[in-house]
Amino acid sequence: MSVRETLAGSPDVRRTNLAVLLRHLHLDGPMRRAELTDRLGLTRSTVADLVGELARLGAVEQLVADNRAGHTGRGRPSPVVRPCALGTQVLAGEVQVDQVEVALVGLGGTVLRRDRRPLPDRAPTTAAELVTTIATELAAKAPGRVLGLGVAVPGVTRDADGNVRFAPNLGWRDVTFGRLLESRMPGAHVQVVNDADAGALAEHLRGVARGCGDVVFVEGDVGIGSGVIIGGQPLVGAGGYAGELGHMVVVGREGQRCRCGSVGCWETEIGRQAVARALGLRADVPRNSLVEALHAIGPDGPRLLSQVARHLGSGLANVVNIFNPGLIVLGGLLREVYPLVSSEVRHSMFAGALAAPAEQVRLALPELGDDAVLFGAAETVWRRALIDPAGALAA
Amino acid sequence: MSVRETLAGSPDVRRTNLAVLLRHLHLDGPMRRAELTDRLGLTRSTVADLVGELARLGAVEQLVADNRAGHTGRGRPSPVVRPCALGTQVLAGEVQVDQVEVALVGLGGTVLRRDRRPLPDRAPTTAAELVTTIATELAAKAPGRVLGLGVAVPGVTRDADGNVRFAPNLGWRDVTFGRLLESRMPGAHVQVVNDADAGALAEHLRGVARGCGDVVFVEGDVGIGSGVIIGGQPLVGAGGYAGELGHMVVVGREGQRCRCGSVGCWETEIGRQAVARALGLRADVPRNSLVEALHAIGPDGPRLLSQVARHLGSGLANVVNIFNPGLIVLGGLLREVYPLVSSEVRHSMFAGALAAPAEQVRLALPELGDDAVLFGAAETVWRRALIDPAGALAA
């Protein structure tokens, strides 16, 4: 009997085992109980017992196999265990500059319902009102218990209390957004998260960066958001503000003035306005029109975008030297820009990066598309249930 | 009986408790057994038993109190437990551009002996030969068992095998330095570590950054080394190369060409050569002469050093935006430069940093002085003993 088995009866270890089991199912979807037994390295009877507890909590359901594929050689075939999307849900919201979206997401990451509405103005109370109105409507139709509401915001957020310190594109400064949401949904468990951190988390858990421990996610729009995963954990910093890569100075005094007050920040050189200028469009061109212009670009794309590509590459060189990531994911507008100038970007990145970390980095596009941020916001709420399923899911 | 007590008898938990106990003594020095009981939250008899095992391993000794100060109210006074520097030692080395130093360091961090010799040339075999010659001499005089040799090098190192990928100031590229050391000390446990990472680790464990989980250590010399601690753990990256902050581009194309091949790297703007140029000295002035010149600087110091101060501050702004550290430690030559231009540096840092993380950062000078790197190299060898004392220290 292994040490792990010896300990399996103690409350702490049982909680950990339950959490690990649920995490496998939540992230990897339905699988046979025999597969879970292999993954956890516990005995079949222990796993059957743990699965039974999760089933009683409404978190999973067991389906008896209807064919022989799962037959392990003797006895009955191993049942399939699947996360129960209808049993437990979370609400996930995303505030953008001109719209708000909220989704009802079941355990396992299934989106059950979603609703998107235009934001009439950018006042914090307007955004909070719209998010909670949709959330309340979705919660009323939820088939199971709703664990809480996670909302992603394009700004510098403080994990502890959901304050938004600075969201330049919304014009917010020191907004107690978490409290505005809570006051409109009394008793709900509310999380506010930076949009790029949410996107990074989702791509790490469910997208292109699965299984990669050191990932930097760079999301381009008017500003450059970024989320950093180090050794499998989000980079947080002393107050939850770490990872503001958009405000790295990459150009110095020859650069543009940034809304943050500095000059030559990365986001002024590769953000939406820089891309628009490069194509001869107005700096305030709507995002959709800019994306269309990028899709329609002809063979002179690399020439038009050469300066953006150079600055994108030199900022990535910094990222490589600083974090030695295994993967950099280029999202948002960069997902459109990068394929047009990938060789120029890579040339500039390799010119500026040290050889050793540069050899180890891959550049990739996100897999989850526009849903990454919403999925990540959902995961911030699931986190609690995935640490202590019995505590979080007990009626 | 707490869950922890229930588990205290299992081998895994006992190993963890032994390790935690030894770590308190190694880092915080002698203390009464009653204090250890408080810190670990275990019963007196469990702690007495664990201390007994460490004593049998030669790791600690117990001194019966000779006064009543430690009397806990009833029964005998609690004995003082202290790490036994004479029982177990490690060898710690530092390779610099022009010299090599090796120390014999006892458990608890006491330097028992040390020796420093000039490096006749910069060939990797010369450095390996000199380090291992001194190390072998010191080991022969060691009063206890020697656990291994940790050597800090001013270059990009790979943790796994001690390879030095790039050490520009030594002129090394892809040097199998770990193997060169091992071949000269057969059977010894050898660790090679980046010098700034070692310094950061030492200041975090024993110096100015004690108790601070998010710390960036910036060490200025010809190059700029840096070590980053995130949530109490060293930033490593996918291959052990993370944290090369000296090669952040902070100036853009108006900057100096760097030995790494890029232009406008932080280290070309604030390193030894930039400081020398600012004072009107030759770029290759010896370090000691440069430090003397800085000490002798008059009221025009801020004017002479204004550009260095500005670039130091704007690089620090990047560091603040990227890591949101609670503390930045300025070591090496920056320890001399910063106090002369602290207001200019801070002005430039606050101009470039976002307000939220900037409010949370403190700038500090190292406490351990020139010994930080050597102490950190020692800690890389102690690490093994501090994870599993019984396994590492059993005869």
C-alpha cells in the first residue's frame, strides 16, 4: 500500500483527491473511471468512492458503458464519468469598450446560454447595471446551482476586492467595480479580473497553451493587454497588477505619447491606432473596419506594416529575455496582424533576444478565439470549487 | 488532536516537518525549542522528537538554558536549538571577470573559511581548475561533512546541467562548466547558478528582501544581472534563462550597440561603461577606480549622471509594470550610483510606471554587500538538505 493510499482516509488528503479528480473532468471532459484511476494513481475502490461523492454533490454523472470498448478484461466495463454541466454553473461576463457579454457556463466549460448587448455609455454604473441585469436573467433560467459571477474588464484590477485601478479605454480610474456588481446581486460571489489575464488563463487551461507551464499571452487592441503564466501559475505581483507589458517602453523618446503619461510604450507602437495609421486609416477607425482592411491587404502589406512588425518583434524580444517562455500567444488584433508579417516580426524578435531563450520560444495564435476572455472569467469562479469541491458544492 | 498531528506519524509528513524545522534554524539562527513549537504549531513532544532526529544527523545541537529567561512557567526551561555549522558544510564559489572566490559555509550560513585568488586568464578550464583547487583545499580542512559545491557565474546558465550558454564578460559561449567542475571533483554534487539569481536568493532569504515575496534584484556592473523572485520562488522560465532584464530594450535606436547584438539594451545605458563615460572616464576603467570616482563626486554628480539616472528610472518603470514587485534591490555598482541620483531615478521611474504598481514598490540597497552572491551559491546546495534532511544528511 503506497503512502498516498495510507493517507487517503484523512480529511485533507480526501479533499485534495476530490479536487484533483474534479479538475481532470472539468478540463478534459468525460472519461472512463479506469482512466481516472490511472491518472490519479489510486486504487479502483478509492476512485469509485470519490466519484460517488462527486455524483452526490451533483458535479458528475456516471454512465454505464453500452459497449465492450471500455471493458478492462474482467468484471464489468468501467463506467464513463462526465462533468454535469446542468448541475452546477457559473456566470461569466466581459466588459468591452462598446458592449457587454454575459454567459451561463456549466461545469466542464459548456456555454449553456449567452447574451450580448451594446453599452450605451461608459459609466461604471451603466456597465455594472447591464452586466448584472443580464446575469440575473440568465441565473433565473439556470438549470442548476449558480456559484458566482466572474467579470473581465480591460483594465488594471486588484484581485482582493475587484477594484479597477485604471481602465484607460473605459475612462475608469479607481472604480470599486466589484462592489457595484455585488450591490446589484446581493449574496453572489463576485470576481473581477483583467481581460488579458482571463484570456491567458483560458488558453492555458483549455486552448493552445495547454500543458505549457511558461506562457505569455499578448492581446492587441487599442491597448495591449497581457497575461503571464509562470510555472503553471498566473503572475500576480505584490498587489495583483503584474504583467502590464503594454506599458514597457520599447522605443524611447522617438516614440508616441501614451495615455499612461509615458512615451514609447509598446501599446502606442503596435496597438489599434498604430495599425490604423500604418494602413493610412484614421486612428479611431472601428475595430471591425480595421480587421476588414487587414483581411483585404495586398502584397504591400509587409511594407505598410513594417514598423509595427519591427516594434512587435522588439517587444517580444524583451518578453523572451525577461520570461524565457515556452510559448507566446498573440491574440486580439495581433491575431490578424502577425500572419501578415510573421517573418519580419520573427526577424526583429531574434535580433533583440538572447539566443538561449529565443531557441525555446514558439509563437502561436489563440485557439479559443473571442471566447477566451469569457472562458477565463468563468474559470476564476470555478477555482473555488476546484480547490474544495465538497465545501463549495454542498447544498 | 489536529489533522496535522494525526498525520505527523506518516513518513511524508515527518519529512516535511523535519525540513520545515531545519529551515527555520538555518535561516533564523538559534532559538528556544518552545519558539520552534510555536512556529510549527505541533506538540512539544513531536518537536522534541524531530529536534532529536536532527541532532542525531549532526544538523543541530541543543543547549540547556543556563538562566531562567527561557522558562515556560512549569517544568524545565526550554533548551536552545542551534544549527550546527561544524557538522555540515557546503562549498560556495563565485567566478568574476578577474578573480575567483570560494568559501566553506556551515549550516546556518556561517562562513568558516574563504579564499580569493586572481584569475590568470578567462578560459573556462582555468576558472574550473582554480575553483576546484581552492574548493578541494577547503574541503580537506572542513570540520564536518561537505554536501556539495555551488558556483555562481556572470552568465546565462541552465539549471539542469550547469551549462553556461552565454557569459559575455568572460567571453564564454556554450561552456559545459558544470561538467568541468565535476570532472575535477569526482562524486561531488555540483550546482552552477547565475550570479544575480544567487544574489537575489540570498537577499530574499537572509537580507533586505526577507519576508517579501515579490522582489527584483538588479545588479549593475559591466553587464546588468538580475534575479527575480515571484511569490517566494525564483523566476526560472522554460529553460532556466528567465530574468535577463539587462537586455530589455529601453532606449530604442538612439541607444548604444550591446554585446548581445541588439541596440539600446538597459545594460549599455546604465552599466559600468555608461557610468564611466558619464564621469568623463575611459569606458574600461577598473571597477575600484570607478567606485572611488563615484565616492569623490561633488555637487555636480546629479548633472553628470542625469542620463544614467533617467535610463535607470525608465528601466525600473518597466520592471514595475511587468512584475509589480514589492521591492527592487539595487546592487553592485548601482549601490553606489543610486544614492547620488535617487530623486532623478525615482522621478523617471514614476513618470514611466503605472500608478497602481508604482505605489507598491520600495527601492532598497542590498544588506549582504559583496557576499550576497556567495551566500546565494551556498543556498543552491543547501536546498536539497532543506527538502529532505534525513535523506541528505544520513551518513
